[in-house]
Amino acid sequence: MAIKELKFEELTVEQKLGMVMCGHMSNRQDPEKSEADVAYALQMIREHRLGAIWVDAPFKREEIMARIREVADYPILILTDAESGFKLPGDDLELIGTHNAIGMCNTEESAYAFGKVTAINARRAGYNVVCDPVLDLIKGNCCCGMTLRSLGSDKHRVAALAAAEAQGLHDGGVLTVGKHFPSVGAGDPFIDSHMAETYSTESYEDIVDYYWYPYLELSRRGLLDGVMTGHSLVPSLDPDYPSSLSSRTLGLFRELGFDGFAITDALTMMGVVAKYGRSGCRALSVAGGNDLALIWSPNEEGYASLLEGYQKGLITDEMLDAGVKRVLAAQHKVMLLDTTAEITEQDLANYHKISTDGIFAKTDEGTSVALPRDKTHYFVIMCPNETKVDDGVVDVATMTKYWYDPVRIKDKLLQLYPGSTARIVKEYQSRIDGLRVTSDNIAYDDVVFVTFTENTAYVGCENFAPRMISLFRALQVTGRISTHLHFGNPFVLEDLPHISRVIVGGCSEASIDAAIDVLTGKHPALGTLTYDVKLN
């Protein structure tokens, strides 16, 4: 179908209200409800009253994209998240797990490759906007998933890596969205904004100088097409409304030179819903200066909420018109994208280095990074509470992307270290686990722990359970633990006693394999920690 840009002066109020809405298409829920939601969104597109659509349909994405192309005769924005990369059906590309892996690899070449490869694959799937890079700066352990989603804590290094990634995204043919604006860390480390409104006491001066540095740097270079606003209350910016509903916060940012579009984070998260309701937060988000309200679902109710907000005077014509113009400007950018780039062998090589070269190791003086192959080891492998240890099957899908398979790790380690043994224990281990680990290990030369922390929404704190810390401390009374292989948030290591060999990797199967290669001496540890972690 021929694509033609919409003209602002020809849009009705009803169409304008749809232009500031990001609809949602998914097939994760009830099939009948999903189809009704998709059908309504397609009708909105036919009527030129939908500015953007978020397609979250892993099972029928090709079908849904084809239906969008069939009815869309204007450059509607089609968005997705791709913090771990983007994999096409049948593709053997390894996802990187979390954005922090890019920071641990710490090369602009790999950051660029991640952006370019991700963009090209997302574009091939039908998307023209990728909500990357993550620009959140994390000073310490926030315990709520953001630690692993951040490139790091050094504003200059994060800006450089993010700029390389954003350039790759542009060269791959998609628009960029930095997140999660204003990127100010939560005051309560046990709560994430999926669960409740988060809070920060950072000063305005520190926010501009530190947290907004990557945003302003990318904006200055023309690499920041949009921002995603988060559900955090920052009184130094706005004492009344969280950032996703705050015209003051976005106004301050625009005064500093940002001229792209702003889209909310999902308006189904308790960070706004608990206080303002599902319907109320939608209209407030547009009234608060966002150009796109990410409704999530259902689409019909979302549009009705915006219409009601306009009819009640909450959304003014001035604010509506400003939002529509910025959405149309983003759609114009889509028409200008160069979509001819292809993935090269060098791109793939640099992309895969994120996993292989992102492994960090720290050892005592005189201790080699490689674990001796001529000794016997007692491997203690932590697994999710939901895992059936006998076959590795996860009962409840709390693990994202199923990257951590304790049985696979056990089999691989025992193959590499003959004569050793392993015990898989739960995150919150049982009494029998404690008995067996503390008593059985003495028949072996040492103990090697393998642990993880998972950054999943709605779990809040991701620290080790006190029982796990007790196990570490008990074994170190006699210095039994020689090695700790950890995947995920490195700050949790601060709660543990001194261990002479520590290896840290990211949240992906490829990173696990690379870390084991480091453990056996097959590959050097080339990664850097992106945070100032105080190991005992």
C-alpha cells in the first residue's frame, strides 16, 4: 500500500486524540480478547486515529504485521522493546540478556553492533521504532531490576556507549527511544514501579548534571528521537505528579533542548494505576506533556479515556496539538530512514563479543582465574525456586527467556571437571540442602558456587535470601569456598564473605558458556564491572 504522511490541519479532534495514543496488539492473553483488541486497533488505523502501535505478539507477529501493512496508508509508528537484542524466527542469534552486558564488554564497536543488528532484525520484523538505548544511571544497588538494565554508573562512559548503540540503531533503519526518563534512581530499593510509585530525593542540579547527561549528549548529536517516561515521583522536578504525568518535568527537559517525542511507560503499572486509576492516568499522561500514552490494553477503553479527558477539559487543545505535531514529526522521520543496511560478518563478530568479552574476574594475588582441572570440586548450583531440579523444567515462568538452566550448567561442569560432583539448591534452600552441602563437601578439595540474580518485573528486591548468605558464611568459616561464578546483579556479592576467585557474567546462555570458558582457562576475562562493587 502506498504510504502518505498525514496533514495536521486535516485531522479532526477525534483523530488527534488517537494520534497521541500508542495502542497495543498482543496475543499473550485470551485469544478472543486479543483478537477484539487487534481488530479495534486496525479500525483506528483505517480511520487515521492512531499515532503508534506497540506490537507484543511473539506467536503471531508476522500475521499481525501483515494486517497492519494491509490497512496503514500513513507511517504509523510501530514500537517494541529490544533491550536484549532482537531475534527473528529460526535465527540462531544469541540475545545478550540485559543492557548491562554491553557495559561490561565496554567497547563502542560492540555497542554499535548491538544497535545495528537489533535494528535490522526489528525492521525486518516490521518495526520502525526500538525503545533503546537504556540511559538509566545506577549509583548503587537498586535491587529492583534496573541494575542489570543499565549500561553503568559513569555518565561519560554510558553516554559514549549509548551514542554508539543509538548510531547503530539509526544506521539499521529505526528510530530511538531513550529510557526511563528522568532516570533517577528509586529511593526504596525494595520497590519497582511495576509494584508502586517510586520516589527520589535527588536535587535538580544533580539530575541535570548526572542523570540527564547521556540524554542531553545524545540529543545534541541528533541520536535521540524520543524518550520513555517512567513512573517515579521526583519532588525536585515536580512535587505533585510522577514523571510520566508531569508537564513540569518534561517542560524542564525541553527547555534544555530536547525536541523529540515522549511516550509513557506502560499505563498498566501500579506506579500510576494504584494512585490515579487505569482510566485516570491515561488522560493525565497526555495532559502532562507526553506525546504518546502507552495504553497497553485494551485499546477501546484507552481511547475512551483520552476522549473523556478531552471532553472534561483535562487535555487542552494546546497540549493536544503540540503532542500531535511531535508524533507527526516522528512519523516524518520514519519516511526518511535508510532501510537498506545489511548485517555484516564484522557486525556479528562485534555483537557476539558482548557475551564472550563481557566476563569479569577478580582473584587474590597468586590465584589464577582458571579453576584447576586436576582437583575435585563440589559445585553448588543455585536454581530458581520454581525449578523441578530433577529435569530442569520451570513450573512457573518467572525466569525471563529461560536463560539459566541449572541442569545444563551442572552437566557441563561435571564433564569439564571429572571426579567432581554437584548439588542444585533453590534460591531459598531447604534444611536438607543446608545439611547435604555443609557435610558432603568435605570429601572434595573445595566448593564452587554458581548463582544468579534475575531482573524480573514485580519481584522487587533481587538480593540473595538470608539462608543463601548463611550457607556462604558457614562454609567460609573453614575457607571451603574457592570460587564463585555469578550471573546478574554484582552488588549482591557485597553481602558475602571473602572468596579468592570471583567471576561475573550476564543474564544469557551465551554469557554462561563464556564464563565457564573463563573458569576453565579457555578464554581470558576481558570484561569490566560497570559499578563500584565492594567485594569483601
